[in-house]
Amino acid sequence: MHAFKYHRPSSVNDAAALAKGEAKLLAGGQTLVQTMKLRLASPSDIIDLGTIKDLAGIKSDGKTVTIGAMTRHADVAHSADVKKAIPALAALAGMIGDRQVRTMGTLGGSLANNDPAADYPAAVLALNATITTNKGKHEADKFFKGMFETALKPGEIITSIAFPVPKRAAYTKFKNPASRFAMVGVFVADFGTGGKDAVRVAVTGAGPVVFRQAEMEKALAAKFAPESVANIKVKQDGLNTDLHASAEYRAHLVTVMAKRAVEAALK
Amino acid sequence: MNAPLIGARIERKEDYRFLTGAGQYTDDVELPRQSYAAFVRSPHAHAVIKKISIEKAKASSGVLAIYTGEDFAAAKLGGLPCGWLITDVNGQPMKEPPHPCLAQGKVRYVGDHVAIVVAETSEQARDAAELVAVDYEVLPAVVDGSKARAKGAPQLHDIAPDNTCYVWAIGDKAACDAAFAKAAHVTKLDFINNRLIPNAIEPRSANGSYSRADDSYTLYVASQNPHVERLLMTAFVMGLPEHKVRVVSRDVGGGFGSKIYLYAEDVAVTWASKQVNRPVKWTSDRSEAFLSDAHGRDHHTVAELALDKDGKFLAMRVKTTANVGAYLSTFASCVPTILYATLLAGQYKTPVIHCEVTAVFTNTTPVDAYRGAGRPEATYVVERLVETAARELKLDPAEIRRRNFITEFPYQTPVALLYDIGDYNATMDAAQKLADVAGFSKRKEESAKKGKLRGLGYAAYIEACGIAPSAVAGALGARAGLFEAGEVRVHPTGSVTVFTGSHSHGQGHETTFAQVVADRLGMPIENVDIVHGDTSKILFGMGTYGSRSIAVGGTAIVKALDKVIAKGKKIAAHLMEAAETDVEYDRGVYTVKGTDKKKMFGEVAFAAYVPHNYPHDKLEPGLNENAFYDPLNFTFPAGTYVCEVEVDPETGVVKIEKFTAVDDFGKIINPMIVEGQVHGGLTQGIGQALTEGCQYDATGQLLTGSFMDYSIPRATDVPFYQVDTRETPCTHNPLGVKGCGEAGAIGAPAALMNAITDALGVKDMPMPATPQTVWQTLKNKKAA
């Protein structure tokens, strides 16, 4: 690791003021610190968001669950409010990485990093969450731009994420055999409202960035049942190919995981 | 007298130290005026070094020195030696290209050593290493062993045309071909035994220090065999007398073979410590370990089994290309030959076997022994062939094995080994029962109802351990003896310190060996300490590998104990005023036949050190004996493994439902430790078959260079093992022991792949059986 200057700002404004040039914001550090240890990143300054009050915490009013950006995965996984309102979200948080990662990693950090194999983007997109920053609000559909790329502008800091509570939802994850990241993760959310966006299906791990599966959403809106998606053939174009899974295999797994997610949501 | 300790489940003495963080690993050693090294490594698999510019790096903060291959050449440091000479089919010695510690003009794999940077801190050394500018002319690379001899393939070494180290063979080819010509059935398989990356939990580390006061060196190093390390480094590389070099490897966190070898880093820090006149320490990080620790396996094999109509084996014909990597690591040459082809008889009376092995150089990390070393590869050949033959002949896979089991001992195989003893039906019977093979078809039906595919596979393995009779090893090309040494030092008040040339890097020798000693001397185990891993304390040692420690190292200790007890008998006879011939000894007590006279071992020890009343005319005072033991034969642990899997055809995920292992390790000293060894071995074997596979791209870049892409098995990947043992004591060592460290890794891959291919209903499929590979195999089957 190369040397850097370490800052502990006490407010989001102070943090934003420091976030310029080669400086990096530090949330849970589960990607950034590893990258620095491997000497692949050498930021001039590290701005630790961990000391800013009010960035962590969970609120639920029955219709919306609002989670602070610095809330750790473990806290989401164990939150009685989240488990009650959106059990699939708590379950997803409990599936991220290992115990150590979940104790340090944060929701905001995961979204800002937007790793193509991260779990949270699937929940944010499927649940149509709203991402609040120090500069404004982002709709989920417009937030995830590409691999490690989001709608965030330099100096923009996520403060909280508001998740609408669905009627039912589930996340199924096929883990990469080595890294245990999502090789294919499918989040299915049914808002029970009928019409457009009544069911949202978000897929992570399979492509360069999380995406919605329109054909499945339509089929599930018509009938929320496993057989609605079981025979949908997902196109492999644009999906990732690597040592562990070809695009063809990933496309196949999207269907299998979607089917299993619907089964789980119905349980 | 205490209860017998042989066979007791005694908790490991060393674990308090390990569990409380009090272990002394190499990286824990911090010497006064310590400095730190980093290595500049090649980013290319094959390149000519045109120029190395170190000026900028030298000016970097905290840098003490930078040395390149030129400096090593000027200092006349030799290359890293290979410890085993293989003679090829034409009677010519294998090709041994120079293996410089730091590259001389050319790099041959990603991670090859280019320069060593020594600095005040480890971070400063790394910073400076990044500033060493190397101008490379990149050459095409060859990484696939089966392509290394192709026309036009890039050539690694001038002295090894066609990248060929040797073509070696064993067995009667003409007789073998004749048997095949007459066979009723031939089973043939063509497969790759996948390359593995060892990944001991403690990365390699070396801390060299030079003392100007007496012109001597001390090397602290994570090694499985400190004396061998010293011998190789002094005599073959640095040209130093051994008495001026001390090698210390106290606590070592796992080796699995990868810490047997003399590595470039070890030599470099030792040599550099004199140049900078300060201790120089290097500790590998995990990324470096992936690139630079010797890899394992990597065979491409075509294997055939000839059978008569009743499933009796007539002959086996095997052709293997072994990828040894860019250079010959310390024991690279003997692994795919002596430790591989000689095991191809397995547990069977196959009368004729011929095996030809071609060892090739490629632009990859050197390959050497990894847990099992040759024997997992051999077992995979034999047990995949046997299981496949049974399926082709519609015979029960256990029955075909029983029809061919060797049942009379000693048994001379057609591939050089003489099995002393075994009972293969006994382990097969026990394994079938424990695995509930009888209930399998019912379980298969239940799986089918859930849409799952269930399969069962066997592996009846054998291994040759307790290496090795030095004369045999020497005749086969070993450049060292393979005995072991031990010393029993009895203290005046009767407690004992034992010094062993074996090395424990997780195996629990401090407990197992102490059990043997305490049992023989009739004392509590607390009164015995085992010391290993320091050339200044231990008289000599060949170290630990090939499951040899208890069979060879343990026997050396027993021989020394015999001498202690015999001398004690003379002292006891004197003390009891009896004739020596009338004195009897049993676990700590000397008695005079037909009387109630007795002397405890402790009293005898005291008399030896406070010799007021002592037979000075016949004996020296003191009670301290040592012994060297050269084994009379290999030992032959064997067993039957039964694996049962359930495959999800939708995703390709394999779940191991049951894994049953029944091993015959001869006499067992500590069943708990043995079970731990079996569990660990099985897990590594399952790793090879299910999750692990080293992969390079065509340019020689390591694609599986971290745990993000290289998958070692985790707790959730393996089942609760069902293990048991059967016992035929080894006939040629006093403890009747055979060794248990590698069995699991040897037998597991074949059992698992036999189970998976059974579940899928396919003849063969590649390892590792990752979800994608299983899914693809099923898809191909459907398409066919």
C-alpha cells in the first residue's frame, strides 16, 4: 500500500469538500482497501465517511424502508424492521461475502462502486429504490450506468436509499465457485399493483451492469408463478464470459435463478 | 506404569501454542537491524531481458541494495539444483537446464525472479522494486504441456530441444502390446490431471542473516526439511561449508510439498545478508505465492486397460506428458516417474504394465510434488480406468475390483514395487458397509423424484510411503539418501527431549512422536518434548514429505529409544546387583527375573547422571542416544473410498452427499490426528476434482492468480466424512506403521469423478467438475 493522507470529516459537506483530485471516499473499504493493498489504487487522500453521524441507520414506516448509506450489511441482515418489511432484502444482505465483509461493507459503498457482481444493485433496481445524495435524488432505473459506473458526479455522496415495500420478493444467487460473488443473482419483486412495473426482475452478475429482464416482468405481471418464467430463454448477447461461466451458461442460469426466486417469493 | 499411549486419542500438545498466537513462524522472527527484501518479477511468460535500470530504484527512500542476475553471476552463485536424475529411454541423462536464482538474460515464466531489492522496510523495498525498469523483448510462450513438443513451439532452453526434459519408460512394452492384442476388451481414457496451486495458509518466508564474528549464516525459512535446504544451498549453490550455515524452520503453517524445495528467494536473502551485513527478510504475499510456489500435477494422459471377458485385468498401457514448468524444481523429475508409474499396479494383479512419461518444459511456474505427488495421478489413471471398464463390461465396480485384488503378500508388481502386506477386501468390505452401498439404489430413486441425479463411485487406492530405502532411491536416480535421524536425550531427573529430523508443519508430530516415546519409557506424555526444525539442534534430517515421518522418522526415534533402554538395562543390572541377562524391561520398569526387585526408568536415568554407584569400568555416564534409520522398503497404505453425489442438472452443481474412507495405515498411534490428516487430505482431493484448476492464458498469464478465481474448497463444499480404518501392520518397521498424510488427496479425486460420471451417465469429464463443466457435459450428452 502506498502512503496517503487520512481524513475523518464530521459532515457530508466537509467530506464533499475534500473529495477532489486523487482523493477517494472510504465507506466500508471492502473493495478500495483491497485494491490499495494490491497497489492497484494509490489515492492521495482517503476520506473516511465512518465518522459522519446520521449516515447509518434504518427507518421503516410500513411503506418504505430507508437505509443510511453507511449502514453495514450485517445491520441490514439482522434488522427486525427490514426482516419484517422486506425479508428478501435482509436475506440478500446476509448473503454478501462473509461475516467479516458484512461487518464492514456498506450499502452506499456497494452502490457507489457498482461492481457488476455485487448483490445490492439487484435489490435497488428490482425494488425501484430511490438513492438520495448530498446533491439530490436518483431513480434506480437511471443510477446504474455501466461496469463500475453510476450516475454519481464527482464529489457526490450517497446519504440514504429508500426502498418501497413490495407485496412479495426474493433474491436467489448463484455464487461464483471461487469468489462467491454473484455469478448470476436475480431479485424478483412483486408490488401487487398490476400494470407497468407491478413486477420488477433485476439481474446482477450476469452482465457488465445490473439490468431488468422485461420479458420475465411481463410474464410475471400476468401470472406470478415459477412456470411463467421457466421457459423464457434469456439472450446471451452482452452477458459476461469468464473462467467460471460462459455467456450461454449465465443466460441459462438467469432463467433458473428467476424461477427459483419466484418459488421463494411465493413461500 | 502409565496406561498405554499407542492408539490413544491425545489432544495435540502443540495446539496451545498455535491457538494462542504463540507459534514462531518465520515471519515472526525479527532480528536486530532487520532489513527487508522485495523481488522484481517478470510480468512476461517468456522474454529476453535487454536492459535492467536500477538507478531510480536505488535512489528510492530506504533502499540498501539492489542485485540482479549479473551480480549473482559475478559472485559465482550456482543455480538451483534438481535432486533426482532421471535416465531416459536411450540411457541418456535428463536435460537439466540452468535454473538461476535471478534470471540470466531471459525470463521463462510470469513471476520469474529478475532482481532483489533490500530496504529498511518492506514497503520501501516494494516501492523501489516498482521503480526497477526492465526492458524486455517479449517472446511467444508455450503453456500447454501437450503442445510443448509441437513443431514450431517456442523453445525455452537451448540444451533441451523440443522443450523435452526426458522421455522415460517403465515395464515390458512388447509383452504389454501382445497382451492388448489378445484382450477381449480394452477400456481407454484420455484426460488431463489438472494443475493445482498449493496455497499453504502460511506463505513462504525467508530471513537470512550473516555474522561477521564467525563468518556464519543463519537462515530462518518456512521449510519442510531444513537439513536438505542447507545441503542444497551450501553445497550446490553458494559453495559454503555446512558447518557455517544454520537453517531454522520452527513453526511452519502447512507445506503440502510446496515447502520442500530450495527456492531462489531463500538463496537470495542469505547471500544478500552478507553483502549488506544485515539480516534480510522476505515474506511472500498471497499474489506472489500463486505465481512462485511450485505447482502440482499437470499431466496429460492416455491410458488403456486390457481385460479378458470376465473382467480380469491383462495389461495396462499408459502414456503421459508431464508439464514440469519453466525449470526443474528440486524433485520435479521424480514425481511423474518414480512416484507415479510405479504405482500403476494399484491394488491389482495386472500382470503387465507399460508406462511412458515425457516431461516437458513450458512457460509456467515450476511443478513439483504436491500432497500425494505422482500417486494421486496414478490412482486417478487406475481407478478411472477400472470403474469405466466395469461400466463397459456391465460388472459391478466393486466386483471387478475384487476379481483383481492382490491377495497374497509379499507381492512383486510389474512396476518395481514389492508390496509387503495389505488386505484390500477388508477395506472394501468395510467401506461398502459404512457407505451403505446396498441402500444406494433407493437413494438414487429418491433423488430422481426431486429431479436430481445421484451417483456413486469408488476408488481403491494404494500409495508408496515411508520414502525410501536409500539404495533403491539411489539406483533410481536420487541424489540423496532418504533415511532419517533421531536423538533421545534423557535428562537427569528422567524427563526426555527428543530431536527429530522429521519436520512438523501441521501434522502433530509433537504429540504423536511423544506418545511413542512416553509409551516406551512408561512416563506421562508431559515429560517428553519433541524438537524439530533447527540444524543446530538436530543431528541430521531428511525432513517430511511423502507421508514418511512416522514410518522413517518415528522408527529412527524408536531405534534411539532401544539404545537408551539397552544402556539403562546395564545400569539397572548394576544397581540391582543382577546379571544383565536376568533384567527385563517393560514400559519404564526394569525388573529382575524371578524376584521382586525393580528399578524405575527415572532412577536409572538419575544414576546415569549422578553416577556415584555406577559401572564405570563398563559404561560411560549419561543417557543420550541417537540413531539413523534407513527403511528396508516403502510402506504401502491402501484403502477404499466411496463417494456419493447428487447433481442438480439445472445448474450443474454437485453436492457430495456422503464420503466414506476406510484406510489401512498399519498401526495407528493417535486416531484423532490420523482422522484429521484424512479429513484434510480428502478435502484437498475434493478440491482437485471439484473446484481447483490452475489456468493460464495462451501468453502465459496466470488467470487463476488469486482466490477470486482459484477456488479452494470451503467447509460448505465438503460433507461430514465417514472414516474408519483396518489394520495390517507394516512388516518391516518396529511400529508397524505406514503413514497417513497423503491418502485422502490420493484417493478422493478418482472416487469423486467416478461418482459424478455415474450420476451424469457419461464415460468421462474433465476435472474440476465445476458447475459450468457439469452443465456443459450434460448439455453435450443431450446433443449427442
